[in-house]
Amino acid sequence: MSDRTADRARYDRATAHLDAPVAIVDLEAFDANADDLVRRAAGKPVRVASKSVRCRALLERVLARDGFAGVMSFTLAESLWLARTGFTDVLLAYPSADRAGFAELAADPRLARTVSVMVDDVAQLDLIDAARGADGTQTIRVCLELDTSLRKLGGLLRVGALRSPLRTAERMAGLAQTVATRPGFRMVGVMAYEGHVAGVGDTVPGRPVRSLAIRLMQTTARKELAARRAEAVRAVRAVAPDLEFVNGGGTGSVQTTAAEDAVTEVAAGSGLFLPRLFDNYSSFHGRPAALFAQPVVRRPGVGVVTVLGGGYPASGAAGADRLPVPYLPEGLAFDPQEGPGEVQTPLLGSAADDLLIGDKVWFRHAKAGELCERFAELQLVTGDRVTAAVPTYRGEGKTFL
């Protein structure tokens, strides 16, 4: 019996009392993935990216492990909620225009101690000041984001996300000086997320030339960014010598980012669930921990079954890599004319003939935390038993984006 066949048997036994659709997290795989992230971080703390988990119970579980420290959040409303519910170190990874949230942050001493906000433009400081209100006397903790994209041919060629406008050490130092001398703000950190390295697999199945090109690009990008990040951090520290942290990396680049002297912590989250977009890396291999099951509701003919729903695409540039994939039993594929549907999904393959009405087909989502926007609960599986059911953000009535 293959490992995947054994896993299917375990998951089916564990959830036999539950009707699909259902989502699970295999805790043994989750914990093994957490251990691997810590190993690759080589002594530097891992800040867990909440966007990739979206479940407070699992955030608490991973933060209780040695090697993890702090949360990287994705909206200001989420940051404040996490701070109010017991999380003590929350870094907001994206700038915000949430005026009500800033008013709350600036008026509450405990929230102001706990949450650090992302800034890359003086206009964002202006917005925060305008939102403070009469009670907004608290000092706001500020982190600056460095643009990490690789630029060639005088900037005509760009590899990497369009994020911060702060690209040079001089611009970082200039904004750091503004923050440091502006009443009501405190410079505490620098962040630089190299998504073109951390979020792009370098072993594309059946595409050896593309894989080689990605590896060459990433080698060049890592070298260029390491030098520019070190220069930027030196420039910011000259303005703010008490800088508390320099955050970098992501699941796919933990080990290389952690090796940079300028970096004090790395961020990761997707590597805990290991969605399908993280299968194709030469530097690490994890275990799929988060899956969802849809029930077989039709058998239209030989070699085909239909499951309820399943059309859960992930964000990003539209393409086949943003779709979930049927995972268990092995040997199933989408009908190319229909794909995964909103209310029904035909699946083709010889494995279909062994499935009965009511059986579960297990899928993997393309990205990590977005799966939790589809389910109110995650069933936590240990061995072949569900040991707990915990709410997702959605299950707690929170839909931040």
C-alpha cells in the first residue's frame, strides 16, 4: 500500500462520521512541516504568516513551538483582533487605509504595544495622523518595506512583485528619518519579501529549461538582494539604531534568507499546510497537511464521477496552477471541458469506477490559507481520528478580505 493510499484510508476512517464537504489538517504533517521550517531557519525565529493559516487555534499551536515568534498579519482589522485575543507580537505586512482601525490602534496602549504597521510612503503617515482622533495619543510602531524585485536593463526588465516604492538605501533612510523625527511614530523594523524566490518553485514538472531559467534567475536575485538589503538595513540603523527586527523570506527561501547577516527573522506560513504550489522546490520537501473532501453525488458513466462543488480557485494570475487538484484516490483528473465547478465537478480516470455515491474525494488547494475562506471548521486529524474541530477565521465570523 502506498503512503497516499494509506493516508486516504486514514482520512476516510477519521471523517467517516462527517458528511463532506469537509476540511482537515493532518497534525502529524503540520508539526513535521513546522519542524522543517525551524531547521531551515537555522536559529533565527520564524514569524508565522497568518494569511496562510487563518485559524487562531493553529496559529497558537505553531507559536507554542520553539523557533517560532510573532505573527505576520494581512489586514489592520485582523491585526487588532489578534492583539485583542492574546497574540503579543503582530506585524502588519501590508499598508492600510483603515481609518477606523488606526483610530482604535492610536487610542489603545495595549494594541499600540502589540501591533507594528507597514509604511512605504509619507502619505500613509498622513492618513494615520488624520485618523487618530482626540484620543489617539499612542505612539505607532512602524516597519518600512524594501522593494525586492530584480531589475535589469535599466529597469526595463522586472522580476518580482510590484510592492514598495522604496528600492534604495537612500530612500529607505529618508523615510526612516521622517518616521524617527515625526511625533507619534517609532521606527521598529524593516521588511523585504522576495516573492520571486520564496514563492516560485524551481523544479517545474516536464519543463527542464524553464526550471533551469528559474534557478538562474533566483541565484542572481538572491545575490543582488542580499547586498542591497544589507545596505538598506545599515542606512536605516544609522537613523534608528534601536531597530528591533529585519524580516525577510518566505516558505521557499527560509534557508537562504536566514543566512544573511542583515536579517534577524524570517517569515513563513504556507509551508505549514503545504498547498500544491509548494510542491516544486529543490531545496525542501514537506508533507501535505491541509486537504478538503467533496462527496461523490453522481456516476455519469464509465470512468467518471461527479462531486459536489469543488471550484475553489486561488488568487493570482489566472491559470491551471491556481486550481485545486484531486489528490486521493490517485488517478483522477478534471474534465478539461468543465474543470472544477461552483456546484459540481466531474472527475475522470479509472479510479472513478471504484467510487460509490457518498464516497469522499480528497483535494489539495493551490494556496494555503485561502482554503479557510470556504470552511467554517477544520477537523484536526491525528492518526485515523479527528481529535478536535477548530474554527477558521470564517467560522469565527471574520472575513478580513
